Amino acid sequence: MIHPWASELPRRAKPRWPHTAWRRSSVLLVLKAFSAGCSALTGVEAIANGVPLFKEPRAARAKRTELLLGLILGAMLLGLAVLTNKFHVVPRSGETVLSQIMVDAVGRHWAYYFVSLVIILVLALAANTSFGGLPVLTSLLSRDGYLPHLFGVRDSRLVFGNGVWVLTVFSGILLVAVDGNTNTLIPLFAIGVFIGFTFPRPAWSCIGVARGSPDGVAGRRSRRRAMVTAVATIIFLFTKFVEGAWVVVVAIPLLILLFNRVNAYYARTVRQLGIGKVPGPPIRKRTVVVVPVTNVSRLTRLALSEGHIVG
């Protein structure tokens, strides 16, 4: 049946965005949320880099520490999500979400400032991670001939001071470039970490096969993990490209080019000096020795004797 006034009834408005556009935007939001969530995983590599510092059994202790770190991070993220939903916190300029949660939870009095001070101290300690790890990495690269050898020299405090100074200068340049907004640097760091997660796994699998080790369950598991981290890296690059990820895309090829140029220089130097090869017999040549004297004495005799030995 058709109502006679049906033509006068208010018609349902057409959606402003097509369904396909909504689906595409939803996929983009999910990818951005995924990349933002992966940023929370950028501290787990510190434990992997510090495995040699653990007591024996190092691998078991490092795994337990990694598990505890994952549980702590998961509990903190879930707790922040629950509190954000409870207090109806939304992002706004001038105050972070964490600050809004603390204000709603404890109020803006001494407890708020105490927690803020503790967070500042924790972040200050976290910033020291790079200064402890990167100089060691540059020393290993210099030992292999991919960076100048001065990065492998320890100073009077038995630390790789040259690496520390270079890191200090470049950190200052980055902070000035982003106008002190460290949130802009998080995608750069996260992408670097996930690239470090991705490439070693297939590399170690290939090394094991080259050494004759059977490519069994461990090799397949390693390749699957490499695929997962590679997908995360690609999503990061796609969703954070205009927010600063393009710097990583430009910087990594330049760094690889720098490493190869330094290594080529040291390889030429090794060939020219013949390092690692048994040299031929020494060539004997007569040397003219000039001994200036002002008078004749016993010192003159000793000086001429030394001249005969040298010549």
C-alpha cells in the first residue's frame, strides 16, 4: 500500500559520505591506532640490548624481565584506558591526557606535583638509555670498519666519549628542529626500533642455514615474527609519513651510504698498508747522518759513534 501523503513526508537525508568512504576512513583510523599502540613497545629493545649484562643464565633472566615489562606495560595501558573512559577525558591543547587523569584522580595539590616530579625523573632516566647504548654500538661499528676508529677509543672515564658527544649534538639538533615537541620524535624512534626488530630475524635464519643448521620450527617462527614486525613497520611508515617518518626514509639510506664509504676507505688503507699479510725482507739502505759539533771533546766522540751506528 502507498500512502497518498507519502510524497509529503520528510525524506531520509542521504549520507554526506559514501559508505565506501566511511569504510576507508575506518581502516585508516584502525591503522593509525595500531601504529600509535606500537609506539608503546619501543622500550622492550633495551632489555634485548642489555642481555650481556645479565647474570647466568642470561637468556632465561632476560626473558623473565621482558615478560614482566610486558605485563607492566599492559597493566598501565589498560589502567589509563579505564580511567580515561571513567573521567571522560578527551585530548585538548595545553594539557596532556595523563595530566587530566591525575587532576581528576588526586586533584591539583601536592600529590599531583609529586607524581609529575616522579614522571620527570623516570623520563630523565629513560633518556639515559640512548647515551648508554649508542656509544657502544658506534664502537662496534668502528671496530668493524664502518665508522671512524675514534669512536672506539675510551676516554679517561672509560666510556666512549666521542660517541656520547656526537649523540649529544644530534639530540640537540633534533630538539631544536621539532621546537621541543618530543611527541614528534616518537614515530622516528618507533620506526627505527621496528626496523631493528625486522631485519635481524631473517638474517640470523640465513646465517644458520649457511652454517649447516637445519631450518626447522625455529626458522619458520623467526620468519613469521619478521613478517609481523615488517607489517607494523610499513603501517608506521604509511600512517606517520607526513608526521616525520619521511626523515627515517631519507636518513637510513644516507647512513648506509656513509657506512659503506667509511668501510671502503678502510679497505683501501688495509690493501695499501698490506695489513694481515707477511711482508718481504727489509731493504737495507745507507743513511747519511749529519752530526753538528761546536768543539772537539768526549761528547763529540760519543755523538760520532752514535752516527756510525745509525748510518
